[in-house]
Amino acid sequence: MIQNITPRKYQKEIVETCKKKSCLVVLPTGIGKTLIALMLTTDILEKNPKSKILFLAPTRPLAQQHLNYFTKHLPELYADMQLFTGKIDSEKRKKIWQTADIIFSTPQCISNDLKNNLYNLSEVSLLVEDECHRCVKNYSYTYVAQKYKEQSDNFHVLGLTASPGADKKSIKKICENLNIEDVELRTRESDDVKEYLQELEIQTIKLDFPKEFLEIYSMIQRIYQTKVDELKKRNLLFGPANKVTLLKAQATIMKAISSGNKNFNLLLGASACALAIKLQHLSELLETQTLETTNEYIKELFKQAEQKKSKAVQRLAKMPEFNLASIKLNNLISNNIEHPKLIVLKDLVETEYENNNKTKLIIFAQFRNTISQIANYLNKIKGINAKVFVGQAKKIIHKKESGLNQKQQQEIIKEFSEGKINVLCATSIAEEGLDIPEVNSVVFYEPIPSAIRSIQRRGRTARLIKGKLIMLITKKTRDEAYYWSAFHKEKRMHSAIDSIKKEFQNGTFKTNKNSDINQQTLD
């Protein structure tokens, strides 16, 4: 039945589990989650040919990609396969639903249609949710899963992800929201998987934080510390100050203010907290990104002060130490001083290209400004055509860079596949799902504290060809903390999944009746 592809042993074994129960399948990016969905689909349609399959993916290009994959690997006229998008008139979607066998869509589209009673899910015999780590809280995945459970007599779910989360509680929540009955986990190191994969060389490059940078950093930190001390003095922050605790403190303060408590202590605390968060972000940019990215953010703060958007930022802009930090930073830029990561990155790319002029690389970084800087810097190398690859984000932080629409993204992927582009400089858009050709090397410009995103980034190489993962880390900065955070989260994830699988096998898995699907405020 399935054409032009041969399932691997581990895929066959996983599908056997999925046939019997609703299953969460955890596999690294690029080793065949979609084929598992295809194999299960054909099995269910053979047993129940009058039923429908609903395949959800978080973005329209990813849904289209899955449709293309099914079309390629199924016989012509095997089934009526349709893509649902918001661009198709709702009444037309209603008619298509009646005759389609396999529907590919975003969860938002199906969720809206269900709320408008265009159709129901009673005929659906399999719901596939790709990137199902998103099935939390009020995301549309959760709502669709709940409606499917309510409306179908043939309830069967397949959840697909590279990583469902770092802790047992969050993974169990996904299982509850999807009504999962079993879990299948494989990693690159699994005995039945590694025989199919190529060697992955992991290289960690640790770089010193330059003294000139440290001087500027210390100035920013002194101002930051005064704001932290103020929050603690006002009894609005307890324990160590970091991104998480500051954001929690801010949420608590703003909730109190919005409920009508506008006392002087809270109002001044809100100002100090907002400034502390901005200064911490500025410190992170200086430690981990490029000088130009850091400078753009400082310019943005000065602009906010000029526009009188915030009294706290106005006060910051008048501080002598902040102004001196800005001057020193601009002096470094004027003298063509760069973050050591950029210099090392250029050497790495040059060496890769000299060793193999057909090489393809993806360089991941958190911030768009950094991505733009990297692309410009690398395009100075003879033979290198580096392209910025970003999403359609509604908010552009520094107002300089615009996003890429889905058509532009697909064109860049096509040119990368054809070899016209040999370096993709990408934000998180290239981590999840998109059919980007396999690359020789993946570079993390900075470590990220998310296990999910680290696994997805890593999966872009060492599948069919030998690959390399290169991690750039500034010593004694949050780079090191983020690196170890992701490492330990991934270890915890594997342990949690093994534990949950045992609970399913022993019949001890407890469902929390007050799960997100029952509490959520639907969008």
C-alpha cells in the first residue's frame, strides 16, 4: 500500500503499539514520525473505510508538508485528501468535510469550525496531533482533542513530538489532554534506531568574555542590582533575582494593581521590576549575542525615553553610568571590535567550506538582530551565500527587520535545497517540523535552556550523512547555565517518559479530572 519508502524496524514496532491504543510517540526530529502516522492511517482506513482521519499540525506550511508526504507515498486515488486553511470559505470547508477521507489542517481552523458547528468529529477514527507538546492550556489542540473525545465512537489519538517537556507533570498533562494510553520513546542512542543514523560529532567551543565587555557589563549590573534591592526592600521579590522570579514578581504586582490596589509601594515596585527585566535582557545580549544587537536594544531604550513611554526608562536614560556604558559600547563598535563568537563562527564556516564546497549549515540564534548580523558577517566569505530565515512574528523588537511570509520561507528552503544558499541563519522557525534539507553542520550561536528546542535543533543533522553539532559558549555567563539546564531537562524527560510508560503498563496512571481541557478559556 505505502509506496517509495520502506518502514524501519522501530517504526513497525511503534505502529503495532499505536494500533492497539492511543499513543504518544516521542522521536527525535528527522527519523520518521510522519511515516508512523501514515502507516497507522492506512491500517485504520482499511479496517474502517468509511471513517475520516484528521491530521493536525501547528502551521499551515507544516500541514501542507504532511499532505504532500501522504500524496507521495500513497497510491493515486487511494483517498480524498484535503488541506483546510482559513483562506478557504467556511461553507466550502463544510462541504469538503462531508466527502474528504483525510483532512490536514491547523488546530485553530478545526477549532473555529467546531465552535461554529460547521461539522462534528463523529466520523473521525484517528486524530493525529503533530508537535503535540503544544497540547497544553488553552491551545486549540486541547479543545479539538476534547471535542473528539465527546463526539466520536471510534476515539483513537496519535500524538507526535520530539520532546513533550522536561518534567513528569507537564508530560502527564499532555497525556491527559490527549487521552493517551501508552507512550513510545526512542532517542538517537536507542539500539533499534542508531543503526539507521550517521555519526553525530558534538563540539563545544568555550570562549572568554572580553575584559572590555566585562567593564560595560559591570556598569549595567550595578544599575540592575539597585532595582533588585529596591524590590526586595519593598517586599515584592524574595530569594534570588533571575528572569523567572522577576517575571513572576511583575505578574503578581500587575495583578494587584489591576484589581484596584494602587498603593505607592506597588506602583514604584512595578517601575523597578520593569526596569530590572529590561536591564537583565540587556546583560544577556551583551554576554551572548553581538555588540550590534546589544547596541540596537540600548537605542530602543533611549527612543522609549524620548517618546516618554515609561518614566522608569526616562530615569534610566539620564543615569550617567548607563550613558557611559552606551558610549563605551559604541567605541568598541567604532573600532570594529566584535563578540568573540562571531569571529570564531566565521573561522568555522570558512573551514567547513574549504573542506567541502558543497557543505550546508544551519546557524541557530535567539534574536533576529543577531541573525541579521551573522548573515551579513558570513556573506563576506568568498563562496558563502548566507540567508536570514525567520518567522512572521507580529512584533519586531528593534524595528529594523521584517519577518518572512510563508511563501518567502518556502522559496528560501527551495534555494537551500538546490544549493543556491549554503548557510541558513535561523531563529526558532527552523527548529520545528519544516522540511528543511539535511545539513552537514548545525551551529548553536548560544545554548538555549529548552530541552524541546535543543532536541529539534540537533535533529537537523546526522541522519543520512555524518553530521556535526557545534555549540558556542561564552564562559562564566548564562550561556553555561543554559547549556546545563537543557542537558539536565533532557535527562529528566527520558526518565519521566519511562516512568509514565510503566504507569500505563501497570494500570496506575492517574488522570487529573481538572485538566486543562475542562478549565480552559477558549480563544
